[in-house]
Amino acid sequence: MPRKKPFLIGIGGASCSGKTELANELASRLEAPVIALDTYYLDLPHMSMAERTRVNFDEPASIDYHLLRTQMARLKSGHAIDRPVYDFQNYTRSTAVERVEPGAFVIIEGLFALHWAELRRMYGVRVFIEVSDDVCFERRSHRDVRERGRTPESVLIQYNQTVRPMASLYVMPTRRYADVVVNGEDPVSASTATVLAFVSKATGESGGLTGSPA
């Protein structure tokens, strides 16, 4: 039998706009794996720690796009992948990998999810989350201090020097490629319902989605 190809959903937006929360909610509804683009950051073991901290992780060049494109194409074709695992405290790729089996749906989320035309063409639905800059910074500061071992001062410096300007340059313009735009300050249940309505239309599902496209 021919291999069944999954339906890919791409979710883009600024840092801490709510991409991961929406992706996880959709994943629970669709029984789908989630691929976070920031696990594809370039491996930097050849640099000193001081050099690593100065790398601009908020531009597309920080992503190992060759590996990302290759693995997304494999998922799109219905094949499993070994997704990289990234160590955010040390700015290096772990030796471990995570096996991802393609289901009926696969969700891809990240700053640059809608940046590359080749990647956009793989998606069945393209989603963009917009939210105010103040909210994004508050969420980012809380996350990086709590989860990634950063100091509040380092978070503020990085946000002002790279996060905000790079979002304006590379992330916000990708809004025009979205099939659906949701507000990152709305309840995630509302955004999920909006996206599922588009997915339902795109897949031909007339009722509630159960994880299997038509």
C-alpha cells in the first residue's frame, strides 16, 4: 500500500507569542507530534561559551535549514525522523535525538515556520500568531529565567539587541503568508477552534476532527 502522507500545520509568530501553547493544544486534539524549530539551532561546540552567547539566534541563519528541510520532507512523505535535541543552556546540540513518527497530522512551530517558501509549500494550513511586544517580552523574560538559566538582565539585553529588531525584520513580515491569523492574547481554546475550522475546511472534514484527514 502507498504510504499515507500527513497533513502539516505550520505556526509562526514572534518569540513567546503563544506558538508552543497553541501547537500543544492542537496536538492534543489531532493526536499529532509537534516539531519545534528551535531544536534545529546550529550546533556550536567549536565556539567558546562567550562566543556562543553573542550569536544571534533570532535570525534564520541560526537554524540548520538543510537538516530541517530534509527532515520535514521525510515527515511529509510519511517517514519517521530522529529530531535533534538542543541544550539551550550550553548552546549545543545534545547527543540524544527524539524519534518522531508521522501521524495523520504533524505540527511545526517556530519563529521562522513561515519564513522559507520551500517549507511553506509543505503545509496544508499556515498559521500566524500576533501579540503585543510588551506581552512577548514579559513572557520571554519569565521563560528564559525559569527554564533556560538566564538572568533578567541578560534577557533584557538580548531582547533589545536582537529579539525585537529581528522579529521586525524576519518574523512579522511572514504574517502575509498565513491562511489564518490568531491573537496570542486570546484564550488558546478560541485560537484552537479557529485553526481547526481552517484545517477542517482544508481536509474536507465536515465534523469534529479526530486526527485523520479525509
